[in-house]
Amino acid sequence: MKRLEKLAKAAASSLLQCDCARVISHNDADGIASAGLICTALQRADIPFHASLVSRLDPSVVDALEPPVVFCDMGSGKPDLVSRIEGEVFVFDHHTPVGDLDCFHVNPHLVGVDGAFEISASGTVYTVVREMGDNVDLAGLALVGALGDRQMMMGANRTILEEAANSGVVEVRPGLKMDDGPLESVLATALDPLLDTTGDVEKTRAFLEEVGVAGELPKLGRKELSRLSTALVLKVLMQGSFAADSVVGETIRLKREVVENAFELMWILNSCGKMEEAGRALTLCMRDRSFLADCINIDHDYRAKTLSEVRQVEERLKETENLRYAILDDMDAAGVVSGLCVRYLYADKPMVILNRSEGIVKVSARGNRLLVFCGLDLSVALKEGAKKVGGNGGGHSVASGASVPLGTEEEFMKIVDEVVARQLAGGRKG
């Protein structure tokens, strides 16, 4: 962290000298939280800014920019695009760097910290805003972003969590990593964990009656919480999932944000981003409650759509020796769905979803920690597969994306399957 802070300090010092800033960030929970962090710090420093939240970095985004430009949660993998900007550029990212960037580049990978597991983009941005003023109170957003990227509170994330807790910015307590509210409603709409009762009120009610628990989260007594936690962990394990730690453990209560439950705020940000309402989500990160009710409704709608898409994937699922995949059209939540599937339904192989939309095929691939330990690197697999069919791809070892031309879906998947086979074979030998 000391080496990362050194990079952050130099970037912060230069950014504070700017007369204005153009902020470009990803439109998922980590990207929106990152934008919230940097925009709040700029606002506090009296530096005018203009922020845009985008699904991907491409020429249409870059060519319209006037420096100084701040990229959050993107840029490290696109040095060719970033280099088009003539002027001051800042890249605050946690994706694996590709090539060299001639700009202020703050990335954990540059100092030996794993950006896939130990710190997210928002955590990286937090190291910068800490150097821009008295901004420790923003630490909660860094943790929300990490949750959005399915990261654990380890390594650099643990350092940020401890600083936030010691400063009274957050409260950490044992519990269920779920929304606040009446148990029946919370469990019936739960996607994370994705239960075999999700979407079915009657089955949810029967489950709660069998466990003998009623009430609201997080207001359950210790005995009731223990009984419910045990039942949920057993349910997840019986589904073949290794993700019990995604259900029970440390919960984070945000003492300075507009939503106290960190898990719930993460879902709201992600939902708004995917439903093209990222701007409203950004206002929440800047502690403006004006659109809170609207954002909560958007989240409910998005979760219903996501559950529907999970069912579609189950119906169209194909399986090879090394992975599972599904090809669908015009999905809203491909990345989230692939993550939920590999975490709770099909944990033994990587999950790849190919979404035919807007004239191209958008690919979302997800693995888990055990698969990565066995040698899986989806960033390498998707990059190689996409390149051979005329597309592009990259990301993290555990979560990656790609864009490939229509009509190349099966050829692309054959290549990816071969790459994953080599990776897992090597891991098993090791």
C-alpha cells in the first residue's frame, strides 16, 4: 500500500493543479463508486468537473474528450486509446495493465498488489482522494465498489476497511450479507445469494416457517440470526456452491452514505448503471437523496429482469469439458448473470455468456477463486479467443469480457475452451 500511495500522491498533487476535470468511469457499481469518490473530492477542492459513466472505453468516447481527463475503472488495458488524448491524463484503474501509459497511472498491479482480489478501482481512487484533502469519510464508497466486484475484505481492502472503522465511517458486524427489510421479502427477491426459493414467495414462506424465524434484517436476535444463517449456508451448499462466505460473515454499515447497508447500496448502484440510470446512482454516491426512491425502484426492476435472464441461461446452457456457455439476445445483465451462475449454480467450471446486442456479441465470463487457483485466467483466454475472430477482450483472471463479431460465437467459444483446457491442465499438474 505504501508504494501505491506514492503513485496516488503524485497523481493527486497534479490533479489539484487542474482548472477543471473531465471524468470518465465505468457504469457498474465499482465504476460509479469510483466516480462518486473523485467527483466529491474535486467538488471539495473547488475544481469544476464533468462526469460520464460508460459501459466500455472505445474511440467514440475518447475522441470527444478535452483534457485534463480522469479515467476510473478503465484505461489500463487500452493504451492505444488513452494515448490519443493530447494533454494531461489520469488513469485510476485496477485491471491488468497492457503496455505502457504515458500519463499519471495509478494501478495496484504496478506495485505488486492483485487488483482482481485485493483492491478494486474505487479502492484505487480512494488512495488518490485521500491525498487531495480530508476525505477519509469517503472510505465507505471504496468498500461498496469492492463488494460490487465480488472482492473480499483482504489485503488492501482490509486496510481501507480498518481505516474506515477506526474513523467511525463504517461499522462492521457479523450477519447476513443481504438487504435490510422483512425476511420474506428479502429472501424472495434475493439474487446474492441466489437460492432455489428466489422468486417464489410461497417457497420462501415455507422455508422460513421450517426454520422457525420471522422478523426483519438486521434486527433479528442472536439466536434467530444464527438459526437462519445456518439454514441458508446449508441450502447454498446443497446447491453445489462454494460461496457460503458470500452469505454469512462481516457486514458493513455505512455511517455517512444515503444507504446504510453497503451490500444494498452496491446493488442499487449496479442496477442503475445497467438500466442506463448511472447518473442518478452517481448522485447517491455524492450524498444527494433526491433520486433515492427512484433508484430503489430501478433496483427492484433490474433484479426481476436478472432473475428472468438466469432462467433463460439455464434453459439454453451448453457444456464442454472445460466450461459452460449460453448464447442469448439483448440481455440487460449478462455479467451479473454469469457471476451468479458460477457462484451459486454451476461452480465447477467457468461460465461464459454471449449476448448478441447492438450488432456485436458482448461476452461476459466469470470464474471463482478455486478455478483461478487451479490455473484459470479468463483475461488471457478471452483476449486470445477474441483476437483470433477479429474482436477484442481482457479483464481479470476471475472476471473478463470481450466483444466479437456476429457469427463467430461458436468459433470463439472453441478457442476459449482450448485455452481454458491448457490453463486448467497446467494448474492441475502444478
